[in-house]
Amino acid sequence: MIRHFLPLLAAGFVLAGGAPTQDAAPQVMGHRSVVDGIDVVHLRGTPTEQAFAEGYLCAEEIPALFRDVVLNGPLLPEEAKKQAAGLWNLMVLPTINKRVAFPEVYRERAEALLDGIAARDPDLLEIPELRRELGAEDLLAVATFPDFAGLACSSFVAWGDRVQGKGPLVGRNLDYFATDQLLQESMVFVRAPSEGRRGWVSIGWPGILGCLTGISEDGLFVSIHDVPADALEDGKVTPRPIALQELLETVEPGRNPVAAATASLREHTYGMGGNFLFAWKGHGDQRGPGGAVFEVFPAESAEAGVTPRLPEAGQAWITCSNHHRARIEPPYRCNRYFALFDGLGALEAAIDLDGAGNMIRESEVRGTLHQVVADLDAGTFSLRLRRKPRENEWSEAGPWSVAELLAEAVSGPTVESRGGR
């Protein structure tokens, strides 16, 4: 579903940049492993050290994915692929630079990703179609893709008498376009806490800034869904995946997680509509477990751009897919939404993590790329990664412990890189 942001792309100039030459080869603050057939990338240190390590550890995948998805990917009609590099240079990058606001830490991360790739092999940065090296602006631009072509997706969170244990249990389908390579390179990223930012685990792809599906060390869970909405015509906007990563890394849930998350999300202006599922575990007598959906919208004011939607009275669950419900009742019935909403309401017995997996499959579609279910109180999650587009071939794993993954990221090996730019 190509969003209305696309017609705003306009011609201009190409931004290209380099990073300063490094006097000494930096350390690689992370390592890769394979668990149950799934690649896991463990990262620690400052945000830029983590990005450097990601670039170094995923040096071959990042440029290859860029070429596969951006320059020859499923979002482009066949007749446009021959012109993709020129359009990217002359239209996409200048418009994103004009319209999109990236927090400085993400620009620094993009540069560090490139430094990591260069330290592994500088030749990998060369993109023949672009006739230049991969640049920080390219990586930043890719983070805006969900705002160009919407993610379908569906999610739920349930607690109380709906679940076994304290809960909550969450389930999430990410539905999107895919290529063979994109699915083969689906990975788990483990980011240790750093500089006031919380540690978290995500399911995604190398070199992609922002968060689409994530679980924090504090027992917070977030996921993104698209909602059709006309883009703002003027002003700077923040990519929704970047806003979601900021929420997961920086929000202290306190006694009122909804208020804390609302304040975080209202620090940004959005160019696209969307739903963010947000769930949190209980914490003693400070707060109980729960969940909410944040309906974000292209609006002139930050307050108008974010609407929290809470469960209906007496319900210990909430679901979302691809329409707003608090802002406006949708004009159609979404079968994926009601498969989850009605399914949770009709439960005759409390579900566990396996039951959550069965529940989220009720809204699975052929375009589902990954599924995640998590028990936020236990700090565990299971996942399924589709490995071929629209085919029933999956890698399945779990339950895994968020705390154990983060501990491995913190205490894992450190090696000297080969050098840098």
C-alpha cells in the first residue's frame, strides 16, 4: 500500500559524506552467534560503538540488502528499476533531507555503521548502481521506508484472567513486502544498555535504524502498524521507527506508563498515520501489567498527533491492526483485528506463551514476515521468521530470555577491527 508521501519526492542534490580517518583500529564491541538456526547480533558500548560493531559484524549484508531492497526491491515496478539509482540520488535523498528530522544520535550511528563496514572491507561500501559509496544519508533514508510503503501487521496484548501467570502476554505479526534476501537476512539484535539508554532486543535487519518490533530490559514491548493518512505537506517529520526506538530506549514507565509513553511520542511530528502497540509488565505495588495502542497521525501540533487508546471497560486485552478506532471508527471490518479481539474475548481458559503463539497465527497472512510472542513478566519470547516470500517455510525458536541475551551482549568477546576510514 504505497503511501501518499511518495508524490512529495522532488529533485535536488545528493548528499554524500565521509567519516574522519581513525588513527587506531577501534575495538568491535559485539559478536555474532547462531541460535536455533537464527542469526543473533550482540552489541554493547556507546550508541556509536554499538553501531560500529553492527557495521563490522554485518559488513557484507548491509550494502547487499541496500542494493536488493532499495535499488531492485519489491516496492519498485519493473520499468522503474532501471532508473532506481538515479531516482534515489536525485529525488529521494534530497526530499528526505528536506522533510525528515533525524535526532543527531542517529546520524552518528549511521556514520559509525559505515565506519564499521569500512574497517572490515572498504570495498564493500562501493555501490555500482549509484556510482559512489554508500553514505550515511542512504542509511538514514532507509529508516523512512515504513513511512513510504505501509506495514500491514497485527498485534495484541492480554493480561489478568486471559493469561497464565502475571503477564502480560503479547503477540505480533509484521506483514510487509519481501525479497528472498530480505527474509534470509532477518536477525535478532541485542543492544546492551548505554549512556542512559535501556537495553533491548529487536527483530529486524542489519543497518536498519529504528525499531519495528522490540522488547526492553524493563519489560516494555512495542510494535508498529500502518494506518492510511495523508502526509503533511510542510514541515519536518520524524520517521515512526525512530520515534519508537526512542520510546523503548529512553522511557521510564513509572506509575503511569501510558502518560510516560505519550510524552515521549509527543516529542515528534509524524508524516504518516500509524498504530503503536505498547505493553508493560507490572512492578510491585507501583503498577500492574497492561497495554495500550497509540494512534499517531500527521497533525500540526504534537498533542493532536498522538492519541492513546486504552482497553474497553472490564477488558484485560487490547488489539490493533491497520485502522484507528479512538480517532475515528473504521469504515470496514478488519478480519485480522477481530480474529484477535474476538478470539481473546472468547477464551475459555487462560493462555500461556504457546497459546499466545496460536492466537497470533489467527491473524497471520501470506505476507507475514515475522511473528513474535512474549511473556513480559517472565522476560521470555518466541519467534518465527519466514524464509521465503509467501511460502510456508519458517525458522522457529524460543522461548529465549531477554535478560540472558543482554548478559551475553555485555560480557561477550571484544576484538580489534582491521582498521577504518
